[in-house]
Amino acid sequence: MNAPEPALRQPAAIETRPESRLADPLAVATALAAELAATAVERDAAGGHARHERQLIRASGLLTLSIPTDFGGQGAGWDTTLQAVRILARADSALAHVFAFHHLQLAGIELYGTPQQQRHLLHATVDDGLFWGNALNPLDRRLAATDTKGGFLLNGTKSFASGSVGSDWLTVSAWHEATQSTLIGVLPTGAEGVDVRADWDAFGQKQTDSGTVQFHGTLLPVGLVLQHPGQAATPLSTVRSQVAQLIMTNLYLGIAEGAFAAARDYTASEARPWFASGVARAVDDPFVQHRYGELWTLLRPAVVLADHAGRELERVYRLGNDVAARDRGELAIAGAEAKVLAHRAAIEIGSQLFELTGARSTSARYGFDRYWRNARVHTLHDPVDYKYRDLGRYALSGTLPEPSPYS
């Protein structure tokens, strides 16, 4: 018999609670982004846990955006959810990351969980305003799961645990030595033996709450195991990695769009024309115009491909158990196309903007360096060269990517 499922912990101090479905979730995301932008530079400099801003995200109603209406959520498609991620990333890519990874954990419940687990966990997420964090890093086998009565005991460590600090529940992956395979489950962050450490110290994405999570004899009840040891993957379950990859894509793209807008506005209002240009305004300098044209041609194709891939994710995701291997593989190609361009746009625009805005724009009060720092840290999530390899194989021989946690 399955072990009883623990009660879901109420989050503390939710300031407001949305009372109905959002009429225009992207308008809500835009308003939220404006609130986050107001303090983004100062918070980026300080780092640490953005507790107040996470409460703003809770209060917005956007934590239920991707949850189906059958479970009380907004029922938005993945194309819309990814647009919301991108909107937030223009203002604050760290908080956009936390928000996006919340929805990635919800996708895991839908893709791996039983109907009973989906009903229990997704309804509770809506009813209790839960914020989900991540301790699922499939390449990190330092967290071990051993069989015990009623479930599994977890012992070990997970790093790069995005959104874990301040979360209510976690998605967890652990290595099961007996079957030489990975299990996936969910746990309350406050469960006995769970120790979340706020030790993230990268030079970018400072407020992603990506701490280290340690487990000391923590019981994972069998009723909270989403993927059991040795359980074979299905084409549908492997779509989770494509949700993750397109989240990355839209985070990068939001950074690129934010950097472009910041540079453009500064050039128009603050930048001085070079003395040899012969023009009165920086925006009238033909070399400045040329460089902005180059950056635009980095940005615009990335937007088009990201939008296309988002629609493809929504289409494939809604196929449910009818997803075929080819559906999944072609989605991976669309995602790879979008990701390599978004990666390049974020890095290049975040760096080149200073050549267009000039020496005074490097003042700390503007915080323009955060765009490059955030992009540089986040684009190291997995090597972009392997996306180019997948695209090259497809172009040369029509070979679709093999499913993996990153492809």
C-alpha cells in the first residue's frame, strides 16, 4: 500500500491572493516586470534572496499560469507561458528564472505523475499558492536513494538547485544504485532531513535562489515518486527536457531584448555623438545606426524562431500519450535552432551595447553590465556546441536528436 501523502505546507505571508482567472496574463506579466525593474539594479548588486519580489510573483496569479483549468489553474499554453518568462527576463532575468523553473516543476508533475498525483499536487499549488523549486539535476549522482518501507531514503547533495531557497516544495532526482537508474519525486522543502543552503555565488543570475540542497535520511514516500527506478521513458516524458531548453531560450532572449532596449534608450537620451561624426545626436551617427542594425539582425531572427518553437512545444505537449518519437525529435530541432540564436543574441548584445553607449554608461548606477553577466552565467547551463552538432547532423542526414536531459 502506498504511504500517505504529506499535507502541503502553506506558504508564509502571501500578501494577496488572485481570486479569478487572469483576463490577460501577458499584461499582468508586463506590469509585474515593471515592478521588478524598479529595483533590479540594486538587487543585482546586493544578491541574496528576493523574498519580497517572490511574493509579488505569488500575488500576481502567474504561478498558476501553466496549470490546466481542470486543476484550477489559468490553463495557458506553453507558448504563452514562455512569453511571460521572456517579458520578466527583460527586466530581471534572475527572478524570471525562478518563475520559469516553478513552471518546469509543474510540467514534470504533468509529464511523469499519475492522474492522482497531478490532481493532488496541482490543485494544492493553486489552492495554497505554492512556489516550487528544483533539486533535479540528472547528471549529479551525489544524491542516493535506497529502498525502505513505504518509499526511499535520500542521502546526499544536489547543487544548482534553482529556486530552492524560499520554495514550498521541491522536485528531486536521486540515483538508485540497485537499478542503476534515476528516480524522480517531489517533497516539501520543509521535510525532515532537507537542508537548503543559500550558497549560490556566481557573478550573474545572483537572485535565482540556486542553492545547495542536502538530504540527511529524508523519507521520500512512494506516493510522491513520479518516476520509479528503472521505469522506461516515453516520448511524452522526454518532452520535459524540451520545456527546460525553451525556458533557457526565452530567458536568454529576454536578456537580449532588455539589453537592446536599455542601450537604445540610453543612446537616444544620454549618449553624446562622437566629435568627428558631424551630427548633433548620437542616434544620427551612421556608424551607430549600422551597429544597431547589426544587433537587430541578431535579435529579430532569434525572436521568430523562439516563437515558432514555443508554438511547437504547445502542439506536441497537447498530444499527450499520442506523442511519437518523431514529434519529439522535430521539437528538439526547433528548440535547438531557437536556443543557439538566443544564446548568441544575449551574449553579443550584452557585450556590444557598451561600444554604442560610451564610457559614461559603465557607471554602476545604470547596471548595464548585468545583461552580459547574467547571459554569460546562464548560457553555460549546457554547451551550445552540442546544439550546433545536433543541427548539423539533422541538416546532413536528417538525424533527430536522441532524447537526453539536455536534448
